[in-house]
Amino acid sequence: MENKEIIPAQIRTWLYGIITAAIPLLSAYGIISEQVAPLWVALGAALLGTTTAFAYRPTRTPKEVE
């Protein structure tokens, strides 16, 4: 089975770091509120996690595996 990553692991690692660093900074400077900041972090994680799940989902049906 060929592995086709939508977002390569190195890029995902970099994006997680950027997201988790940028959100607190945006909150500290008053660009986003402290109440909304965790929601943005969760959104970023959900988007990156979803692309990982799509990249690694099985592409064959159980009948094709047998």
C-alpha cells in the first residue's frame, strides 16, 4: 500500500509548533480573547489531525485484502 501524506510529518510538526506558539501570543496582544484562544488551538489540532487520519485511512475493502 502506497503512503500518500497530505501534509508530511515534518510540516505537521512545524505547524503544531507554530499554532501552539501563535495563539497565546495573539491572546497576549489582545487580538483574540483568552476565552477564544483554546478554541483556535483545538481547531488547528482538529484540522491537522483530520488530514493525518485521511492520509492513513485504508484504501482497500476487506474483500480486496483476502
